[in-house]
Amino acid sequence: MLSLFRQQNRDEPVSLRKRYITLSLVLGIIVISVVLFYYAGIVSTRNKVSDELAYIHEELSLLDDIRDNLVEIYNNIDLFLLDPTHGNSAEITHQLITESHLKASKLSERLEKANVDSKLIAEVNSLGKRFLMLNESIYDLSASRMDINRQYPGMALSAFGMSEPQNEVTNYLQILITEIESGSLKPVSENLYPLLLKTHSLWLKHISQMRIYLANRLASFSTEILLLQAASLNDLHQQFMKNVVTIEKLYINEDSFEAEYAIQSIKKNAPEWYSLFQQVREISESDKWRTDSHLMKTVIIPQADSISDFILSIEKQLISQEETVAMQVRNSADTLSMLLFTVIVLFMFFIVAVIYSLDRMVFKPISSVTQALKSRAFNLNSPQLVSGKTREISYLIEAFKEMDEEVSQRQNDLQHQALHDHLTGLPNRFMLNQRIEYQLLTAERENKTFTIFFMDIDNFKDVNDSLGHAVGDILLIKAGERISNKIRKADTVARLGGDEYAILLPDTNASEAQKLAKTICESFSEPFNIDGRELNIGVSIGIVCYPDDGEDAQTLLQHADIAMYMAKRNRTGFASYDPNEDFYSKNRLSLVNDLHTAINEDELKLYYHPLINVDGENITGAEALLRWYHPRHGYIQPDKIIELAEYAGVINKLSLWVMDQAIKQCKFCHDLGHYLTVSVNLSVYDLANKSLCQQVKQLLDQHQLASNYLTLEITETGMMNNPARSIQVLDTLNKMGVKLAIDDFGTGFSSLSYLKQLPVVELKIDKSFVLDMERDDSDEVIVQSTINLGHNLGLTVVAEGIEHRGLFDMVKRYGCDKVQGYMFGKPCDAQLWSSLARLPWFKTGYSNYQYMPNPMPNASPPRSVSGILKR
């Protein structure tokens, strides 16, 4: 190529660069002179304004400190009211008030020195005095809070005023009953003694109802509940007094020594006791129930609000002063705007000059070169090029001529590159599509068939990540060569991108294609030797046949891709397209939308599978299992739900929904008095969720469930996908108190060096090993070894898939801790599980477990667990 950096001759055009540099220097000197002139005045104004603003900011900072102290005073008052014996909240409150008073005095002194408005100074002084008043009120609050009788005047009245008449009534009723029971009185009336017992029980209900009323008032139950209890007590009192009148009438015919005086005492003390209760009720249902609450509402809160209003008023006045000073800054900004306007005008002049110069010396010559390029693109004669009037344009014209000579040479190379893969040299996707279209036309005209393979190298990403992309590129080349050696000359093998290949096989039926696919898979069983390393990789092949699996190129490639993923998922090496397996692919978009709706509108369900201690007697918890009954497609398998959620990117949202429902159900069982655990499975994508730990904590706090009642189950492969990240997340969950378990243990290929670092407490043996223990000695050895391994690591071991007594006895003999399976109960929905949790017989032996259909909604609860855990 001709060099563009030649020595300038005398006949060469003038340099456009030099012209622009000279013009820029002249304009720069003018602009700098103007800027320096205005800058000196702006700096002087800015320094003066900065000092004034700094002074006001210090005053505002003092005011912010006073406001922050007021917030802390509120917080410490709340802490003191909650528990006056814990900490030193009262002392801290008085210290904060004293500190705020001193800061108000300091603010007043600064304002006096600054000669501000006297009204503002007076408000600041008044602010300090109000803090002193607040301090006195808080002393009064502390005294009342520490004196229980002063704190709850209604409770004091009930304790000291109501006890005497209450004891009088109780004693005299007991005297009358004892007189009859001792034989001192043989009543003439048969109704007397039962009525005395009933009246005595009624009086005890009086006392119990009164105590429940006070207990509920202390627990701050709603006013409606208190009113109901008071009404109930009134009914009891009316009935009691009626009974006393009846008893008095019955004793007229009785020869009782104690009756007359006892009944008169009861008639006197019972109404007196009830009158005192009405006084207690009047106090309890008013704002005087708690003295500290009354003080807070009528004294302290109004004082604090008044202080807050004064702070706001002072702040507004200080901000007004700040805005006045800021006005000076805006004036300086106006001056700066004028300066910028001048600079802009100068630059506009410069731009006009540049445009004129560029049009004459650059744009017209470049337009000429552009026309020549267009003519060359359409193989037309190029027009005469305008001579360059500057050095740069002259270089451009010379470069165009050299380019024109090289374009033809490169065009042929580009045609080859457009149809072939740059790495392997194989045909690319474009050429493959061309040949498929040709085969479609030929096969339709001549009634022939052809086959397409869609291939993907297994675990190719691991090769790139561990050995580097250079080794990966060599592997792709060698893989292409190995595939090419197994096909006919008439066949086409193409690289579609990444580690994906495709093969077009003209005049080939499905049987012949499967034989070739098997041959290719077997050829990949031999390791690849790259730089002294032997790499063992596999390949997954999807097979489609025209016209059975599609009648156009796009459909055939799409179905081949689906068949390839079937082969990869099932690890069969190759698979032909099966429309029955393509249900979720065809309906994927609609199912994704339905899944979004199902999560948002709670259309999914959780079923619960019980966990049993190995003694077979104690139900310790349940595992939450996801269920989805689609309105159109019916029951959808859980693994398909997870696959859809991962595809749609809502797996984290789905996991949170499951945890929310499971924790809520677990808390419901706890409220019934049955402290069970609940287990929830996590996806590998959940461990990559940075907010997982925070979200779990929020759900536990929301439902008020202790963290040790939640168990999160993670599969081996899920944890080993990113061990470092998994360990970090699991450590955080473990510190929160959440229990962690390894699910389906034995089905993955995890490293024990990572496994021992994981903070798990439970290990679940996959049921595929448990189910065949009685028939397969290898499975029996695996289960026994796994139990020993779990115990050696300090883990609780759970055996899944216990379906009959023989399996249960085996795992019990090996020392397994817990079991799970259909022998003890099938998974049941939340309603049925809640019914189980309500039963008082929540313990039973495994021999009582039986299967039965779903119970009727109105059926009475069974007397043993055999009647409920049956789904």
C-alpha cells in the first residue's frame, strides 16, 4: 500500500489541519481573556456567600441534632414503657432532654451574635423552656410506670377492694354446703343441696369471668371482646342473685343454724362485689386504664408536638435566610450565564467558518469519492474524481484507488466466508438452509425422504471453563472432522454456532438415520487427544425425518432441536422426534403465562408428606410438595412446573410462594399446639438469588415462625453447581437458624470435600435406593453406608420411599433417624393436614397407619391416626 506519510513537496496543497489549528488558537486566546475577566468577580462573590452559608448550615445542623434528640426521646420513652426494668432508657431520656436544652441555648447565643430577628431568638429560648417542661413530665411518667398500683388503678381496685366481699360470699356458700354434707342439716327440700352446689359453681364462674376480663384487658384485646365478657358476667350475676333468692325461700322450712346470717351476708356482699367490678370496668374501658398511657396522650405527646412545631418554625426561618443568601449565588450564576453566552457566540462564529471551509475543501471532494464508490459497487464506470485541494483529501483519493484494486481480490474470499464456518471450515447455517430448501423441492417432486441431525457436544462449557477457549476451538475442529469421516460425500455436515452441528442426509429413512446416529455416538466414546490431554466427551443427537416430522426447514430444525434436548435429558445419546414429548414445547408460551397467573392468584397448591421418627410413633413434620391442576391440561408434573419456571425466569418467585404457603401452614399447626417442622425444596437458581436469605427472614418474621422449624432441602447437583456461592448462602441461612438438608442423596456426583463444608443437619436418602433394598444387595449396601456416613458427619438421616414393613425394619436396624413413605401416609392437602394437626391424638404407632379414601367433609374425627393420614 502506498504510504500516507510522505514528505511534503512545494507543489502539495496546504494542510487543512494547520488552518484549523491556527484558527482554534486565535479563538482560544479570545475566550480565555473573557473568561478570566469575569472569573475574578465571581470568585469574590462566591467566597462571601460560602461563609454566610456555612454559618447558616451550622445553625441548621444544631437544629437537626435537636430534632434527632427528640426522635431518640420518643424511642427511649417507648422502650421504658415496654420494660422499665430493662436498660436505662429513663436516664438516657433525661440526658437527651438536657443535651437538647443546652443546644437550644447555644443556638440562641449564635443567633444573638448574628443580629438576627428578635422574634426568632425568642422562639429558640421558648424551645429550651419547653424541653425543661417535658423533662418534668417524664419524671412524673417514670414514677407512675414504676408503681404498679398507680400504673393500673383498676387492677388495684380489683385486688384490694373486691377481695373482701368475694371471700365473704365464697366462705358463706361453702359453710351452707358443708352444713349439709357434714350431716348437721338434713334438708327437707330435695332441691336445696343441688341448688347450693350450682350457685357455688356459678359464683366461681363469676370470679373466673372477672379474672379473664382483666387478663384480656391486660392483653389489650379489642373492646368488642371486653364488652362480650362484661355482658356474660352481668348475665351470671343476674342468675346468681335469682338463685340466692330461691335458696332463701327454700331455707324458710329448714332448721339451719347458719342459713339466715349467711344468706343475708351473701345478698349484701355479692351486689357490693359486682358494683366494685363495674367501677373496675369503667376504669378499664376508659383512657385511665393505664396512667402512663393517659400521661402520654394528655401531657407528653402534646408537649413533644409543641417542641416539634417550634423546631419546624425555627427551621423555616433559617431556611428563609439561606434562600436570601442563595439569591446572591443565583446572581453570580446569571453573570456566569452571560459569560457562557458570549463563549457560545464565539463558538458559533467558529462553527460557521468551519462549515464553509469544510464544504469547499472536504465535502465536495468526498462527495466525488462517494459517487465513485457507488459506481464501483454496481460495476459502473467511475466518474472523474475532483482534485484534492488539501493534503488530507489527496491522501483519501489515493487510498480509494488502492482500495479499488484490493476489493475484487477480497470479494471472492468473502463469498467463501459467507457460506462456511471460519473456525472449522464446514458449511455454516446459511449454506445448510439453502441445501435443506433444495432437498425440500427435490423430495416433494420425486416423493423421497431425507433426514436431519441436530447435534450438541455434552458438557462443552466445562472444557472451555477448565482448559480455555483455545483447547475448546481445537476440540470443535476435531469433532467436525470425526463427524465428517462418518458420513457420505452427498451428505452435508454444518456448524451452526457454539458447539452445535447439523447433518443433512438425502435419501435416508429413519432406520438408516438411527444406525448412523449410533455410529457417531460410538465414535465419540474414543477420547480426543489435544496437547497431550485426553478429553472424554459425549454427543447428543436429535433426529427428524421429512415429511413425518415437518414439511419446512424451520419446523424440521425446531423439532430436531427438541429431539436433541430429549436425548440430552434422558442421556440416551440420540433420540427421534416424538410429538407426544413436545407438548410443553408447543404450549410453552401459553403455559408460562398461565404459570404467572397461577402464582399471582394462588392457583397452585401445596401437599404435605409426613416425616416420622424411626420409632414409628412421632410425626415430626412434613415436606411441602407442589401441585398444579391446570384448568385445560389437567395435572402437570412438578418437574415440568419447575422447568417452566426456570425457563420463564420466575423460579425465585415460585420458590418464595411455596415457602410463604408452607411457613403459613406450619405456623397454623403451631397455633393449634403442635410444633411440627416443614421442609421446602430449593432450586439451583435459588442459591444464585442474592436476596434469598433476606427474603426467607422476611417470611419467617411475617408469619412469626421460629427459624428452626423451617428446613430447606437442596439436591447434591444443585449445591455443586457453584460450591463457593452455595456454601456462602447456606452459611448465612444456617446462622439465621434455618435447618438445611441434602435431598435425593446418592443420585448426584458431589465431592465429599465440599459436602463436609456444607452446614447441613439432615441427609435424605433417595427412594431409588430404598425401594429395592430387599431384592438388590447393592442398594442395601448403599443405604447402610449412607446412614453410617451421615451419622459420622453428625447428620440426621431420613430414608424416603418406605412403602411396607420390611423396608421400615431394615432402615430401623441400620440406625436411620427418620422415615418417609406411603406406609405412613400419602401427601395430603393443607386442609387435611390442618385437620390432622387439630386432633388430640397426634402420636400413634406405625401399625395404626392405613390407607383410606378422602374423608367426607362432615365426618367426625377418627379416634386414631389411621383415619386421617390417607392421601
